[in-house]
Amino acid sequence: MHKAILLERSCGRFIPQDWQTRALWPGLVDVANKGQIINLSPYRETQFVKQGHYISVDTSYEGEKAVLYSPDLYSEEWSCVRLIYQIAMTSEISPDPIRLNLYLRQEGESFDCLLWSAKEPSDSWLIASLDLMNSTKKYKLVLEGEIGKDKSASIAIFEIKITPGYCIECDFEENHLCGFVNRWNPNVNWFVGGGNIHNSQSILPKDHTLDSALGHYMYVDSVYVKHFQEVAQLIAPKTTAPMSGCLSFYYQLKQESSIVFSVYLRDASGFYEEIWKTDTALSMDWALAEVDFNAPYPMEVIFEVAFNSAKGGYVALDDISFSPIYCSNQTGPLFDPANAGCDFEKDLCNFYQDQKDGPGWSRVKVKRNVYRAGDHTTGFGSYLLANTKFTSQPGYIGRLYGPTLPGNLQFCLRFFYALYGFFKMSGTLAVYIFEENHVVQEKIWSVLDSPKGVWTQAEVSFKKPMPCKVVFVSLCKSFWDCGLVALDDVSLSLGSCQAADLLLLSPGECTFENDECVFTQKKRGHGSWHRRRGPTPTSYTGPKGDHTTGVGYYMYIEASDMVYGQRAYLVSRSLRGISGKQCLTFFYHMYGAGTGLLSVYLKKEGDDEEIPLWRRTGEQSISWLRGLIEYESDRNYQVIDHTLSVWGQDPTGRELCRVPWCFFL
């Protein structure tokens, strides 16, 4: 049964705050030319409804956010959320950000998970499609509209609909066509067929879904082809959750000259992979096609037809569906990229060294101190060091082999490295792709320039057709060039690094790369926290770089600007209380003579007193150290960072991130 929330005549079962319902006049809602449904057949009605209502943000509340809450929902099976919306602006340049956000609020979680966000204006209604994985947890959907001070801007919602199944499935019976997009071509395009027995554009007497002339399907024909290899593409909504199984669809094909009908997968970086191609020249009845489908990261399914002449024929498409069971009954386990990473805290994980190379890499551990940097993971854990002895030795080579990776998948490799004592960077550290028999295939990354003694993040995307291995290689040719190479926190994820960078942080996580997130300061009569990158301005104090990437931002206080006993506060916004234990993770840096006191407090709603959770006093280490705090609060609460200046000389740096609780349903 469909769970539909139609925003007509009332707000349905949603609870609005600062939204208002408005009448929808005939002809206002059209789906044309811009957005996710374009170039529909001119012989088909392209309106959702001729008269009804939509809901929009009330702009009389200047600078506030409008929030719309759904009732409690359950998704014991995979579901698809479709949202019909519009963002409008009178000016292309707005002084304030305009954004529409959709959050998932799961039962028992303090933070809302951002599922989707849009800020681009349009002059037509658009469709967003989002997959929700099955879960036994109760949840709410939360819509948030941000307009700022621009009273001429508007955000409107026409329909929110939750249906069982996957967003890439479609029978083309609804006017919005499930969010499928026709890529515009001046000569050949996908059109809607059927729906009207008198429609001269319907090339088939019946569709497949209803087996009726009143049913609908998509089709493309060659009547307007003017050039060799004219191509029409029908693009499915992008997958938003990992999925794999069997993709099936029905098609008809009439071929008078060469037609190529193919199905592709396209990832976020634009890479195409063909997964199916028709092998029949003629199909006068609806034929079933099935193909194994793997989308471990966001992908688009593209149905493509290529013609060679105006007498090529036609292709019709209907009833696209998906099953999590493979068509070919394959039962092999899916590759888990977590098995190809390592923080080296206990051992080398699935990495190894070739015996003939000798032990070029050694696992070492440095105790917390103010002279030698520790590892990246915790500041006092283990990491790998190339050149096994702690003295520079010429002529060594260290190769660290990773586990075998499957072919034909896009990967993002991330790792942290630090260099000590090298005069020349060339050959210091490089990453190679090896075939399974240890034959070098390609060098995909190498050090060009890097600050010394700083844990720096590197990332590289790659995709190979055959199984391969990632190999870290450190080489030293002469005594004067030798030094130490440190390696830590190697991770591998599916998809390109560029696509991953576009994803928003998990709820409750802040790296201070863009702003101060949900934190504010008590400035009146107190010292201040500052957001900074690189070393602190005071010599022999503070970090050389941040913990997140080595070249990013962190928060710190400059105690030389404070007087003895002065305090600085960094306060989170009010967080939702839940039952059970929670974990706060953060990294702090306290280095320099006279470093003061750093404390973390919990303040529950309705209480005047703050509960102390954690504290450190004085100089701790030259490295970023990890702090872990376990706490409970069944009431709304705030987390407060409190710093006390002792000698008024030295800064304290801090980066905060919570353990992420966001999971797609």
C-alpha cells in the first residue's frame, strides 16, 4: 500500500512550522524543459493536477527556518521517497543562502541525517527521488526551508510520496514518470506513448503494464534522424543507497536498419559501463530483459538507443523493476572495502611485505611526549615506518602490498603520511597498482612536496578492469636523501574521491573545514576561540597543521591575548536527548610551556549546573591526541568546551567530531 502525503487542500499529516498552504491555479504546475522531466510528448497532458494546493515557506519570519515534520513512519521494506518541489528567485544573486533540506530523524538518535539538499532555482517544478533502505526503526521525515532575508525568494512543495520499492523502478503510468529524464537531442528523444487510443503518436497498440491502449510506455523512433549515430538517452534517478541484484525491463524493437539498444551505468565522475545490449533485430511482442546490477555507490542507469538512419525503426520500453536477488543466481559475497584498510593499531591487517624485499616497513609505537610525534589515529598508537632502523640508511626499498581488489569497480584510496629528514622528495613515497602476479601496472600517486613532520592526507581515485593490488613503495638511493616515511590510517571506499567530497558530513560531525558547525561562543567577558589553518602564530606552541587533512582548519585559543584566569567557551546547540549511552570523540592539541586547562561539560535542559565530563591540564604532547567521552542524557542537552588560561602564554588547538550515527534506512 502506498504511503502518500499529498499537500493539497491541507498539510496532510505533516506538522508545519512557518509553512503556508496556497491555492494552485490551473496551468501553474507544468513539467517542461527544465528539471527532471523534460521533453514529454506534446500529445500527453503534462500537468500533475489542474487545480489544487501546494505548501510554501512563509517569508514573514525573516531569517528563520521553516520546518515540516512527517508523522511516525516505518519502512520494513525498501522504499522510495519522491518530492515535487520548486525554488524560485527574482535575482540570480542572493545575499543569503536559499536551500531546501530533507532529513531523516530515526528513533533513538540525537541527530538528524541529511538525506538530500537543493539550492538551485528553477522556473518549473522538479522531482527528487531518494531510496530508503529497509529498517525496523521508527522514523520521521523532516523538511527544512531556508530563505534568509530575501523576501522575493520562495520554496514550495507540491507532493511528498513514499512508495514501496526502488526509485529506479517505473511503469510510466504516473505523470512525473518516476523522475526519469530524457537527455535532450535536437533530432531523437524518448517520448511517452499510449494513454489515448486516438493518439497518433502511439506506435504500439498496447502497453505492457496494463496490456491496454490506455497504458503508458516510453519509446524512441528514428523518423527525425539526420546524422549518423544519433543517440537518445533515458536516465533513471541516481541511486542514493548501495544496491545490487537483478535489473529487469520489457522492450519492443523494430529494426529496419542498424539500431543499437544498450543499458549503461554512469558514476558520479561520468564513467560509463555497458551492462546490457540487445542481440535481437526484431521483437514484435514485449520481450523481457534481465541483467545483473551492482551499484555500491551512487550511479545512474541509462537506456540508450543509437540510430544510423531515419529508417532505423523504433524501441519501446516499459515496466522497469529491480530485485535484490541476482538474475544469474550468483551467491558470491560482496566486496567489503573495510577489509582493504588499516590503522595498524594491532597488526598489519591484510597488508603484507614480500620476503625478497626484506622488512622495508616496520610497525612502531611512540609514547606520548613533547619531542616526537605520535601516530595519526590516536596520537599514542601504532603506525608504519619505512627504513626499519631509526637512522638513515641508503639503498633501501620498502614495498607494502595490500589485499586483492576486484576489477571493474571505482575506488577511492585515502591515507596519511609524514616525512622526516628527506632532502629530496622524489621517490620518497609512491603508490603503485600491481597485478596479482606482482607485475607493476601503473604509478597512481607520488609525493611532490609536503610539510615535514605533519600527518598529511593523500587521496587518489582509480578503476581497473582486472583484479589488482595497491602497493606503497618507499625508496632511498643515497645517504644524503634518506629519511623516514611514516604511514597510517589507510582506508578504501567505493566510488571516486571527488564524489565522496561532495557528500555532507555525518550528523554530529564537525571538522571546522567550512565553519564552526553547530558551535557558538560565549564572548562577553571571555576569551575567544579562533578558526585557523597552518601553525599557530606563537613559536614553539600549538600544532603545525590540523588533524583532518594536515592542511585544513581547526579551532584554537591564543592564550597570549588572554589574562590570567580568563576563560573561553565553545558551546554546541541544543541536542536531542535519548536513552542509552553516547560517545563524544574529539582531537585536542596542548603543547607549549604554561598551557592551561581544557574541560568538557554537559548541560542538561532545565539544569543550572554543568556536569564535568573530562579535563586535561598543562602540556600534553606535540601530537594531536584523541579524546573519548561516554555520557548519557535522556533530556535535551548541550556540550560545552571550557578553556582556562593559566599563564597567558600559549594556545590550545582542538578539532571535534562525534561518532556518526547516520545510517540510511
